[in-house]
Amino acid sequence: MKITISGKNIDVTEGLKAAVNEKLGKLEKYFTPDTNVIVTLSVEKERQKIEVTIPVKGNIIRSEQVSNDMYVSIDLVEEVIERQLRKYKNKIADKQQEAGNFQKEYLEHDYLEDEDIQIIRTKKFGMKPMYPEDACVQMELLGHTFFVFRNAETDEVNVVYKRKNNTYGLIEPEC
């Protein structure tokens, strides 16, 4: 694996580089040597954030972790990526064209942890047309983090969602 480390609002010290290489080096058992791993370390106020992106054929494996300590964030991000890889191994292996960046041993290993995604609840509801701002209010009233609605302006199905910083996002279909 080729690990590229950059920093935003932070001096990437040799200690941080060593910690990233040590932790993410554990992922070498999953990937071929020519796989690129892009790591961005950043600091915003008291938040120490690490973003790891691993482009593989047809997909992107990504994790972002935030804590008060960069070394804790580095530990967390490695655990999350490893869990993602174990969870989605069968999905990746089923699409052979997408398996090019993965080690043969990883693809042949049988992981038993949460391999199948199961839908445990289905909900049906009527969607009356409303404006995105009204959908945000409805979402707040329900105490949800997202809300599906029919946009009164476009008559398309949209989704509003609450972001981490208490702002809202809107997902619209492309025409």
C-alpha cells in the first residue's frame, strides 16, 4: 500500500506519520501493494480529525473520525475501515472487476461478522407535497435525522437531513 499523508491546519510531525503508517499498515493484509491510501489530518478548534480514502476499482472505501486527540482518531479510523472491509467482503468479491485492489487471501477468508445486510423494518407513508423548509420542521417535530418528502416545487421525491453542525442538507434527484 502507498500511504499519502497531508495536513490541514496541522504540522504533520514524524510521530503522526509513524502512527498513521503503523495503524494503517495493518490494512496491508487486505490490499495489493499498488493500492493508494489518501490520509488527511486536520484540526478545527479542538477537533482532531483524520480522513482516510482508499479508491478501489468501482468503489471508494472511506472513513472519517474526530476526537480531542489525533492519536485516538487514528486508532478509531483503522478499526472502522477494517470493520467495513470484513462486513462488505462478500459484496466486493462478488464483483470480480472491483476486486482488483484486494489481496487474494482477504477475498478467500470467510468473515462471519455482519456479512448480510438485513432490513428489519419496512414503513409506508403518504407523501403530501411540501416545501423543503416545511420538511425540516416536520423532521424536527418527529425527532428524526432525515425526512423523505415530495417537493411541492418540483414534484420530485427529496430528502432533507440534519448535519452534525445543526444545519440541514437537501438531496434532490438529478434530471
